[in-house]
Amino acid sequence: MLHFELVTPERLVRSEEVHMVVVPGSEGDFGVLEGHAPVMSTIRDGNIELYKAGATTPELIRVEGGFAEVNERGLTVLAERAE
């Protein structure tokens, strides 16, 4: 499982274990699974797609601007806004 955190300047929005996350990167959408190579990217306004284990349809979280970082601990998205 992949550890995912979504943070805004105001609060920690989400912290959980998921199967996969699709991030709206500024260079295009990218999917992150457990064991993904380390990467850092700016994100554009759009939807983060959260796939939980066994789910076929994603949960969508609207974000505006920010950064995404993948490292050995998982994926952290620092968004300017999240709904």
C-alpha cells in the first residue's frame, strides 16, 4: 500500500493508505503506486484520483496549485487549496 498525505496551508486534509493516486502534474497526469521512484512535481488545478484497494472507481479530490513529492515514505501533496 502507498501512504498518501494531502496538506493545505490550513490543515492536513487526508492521511491514509491507498492502492494508487493519479496526480494532475503541471507536465501531465501521473500515477503513483507503492515503490514509485522519488520525484517532485508542481501540480496544476485539477482532480486527484484516489484508488483504494479493490476499488474500480476513484474518489476525486479537487486541488488548486502546489507541489507533489514522492519519496520512500510515500506521496505527499502540498496544495494551495483542496475541496
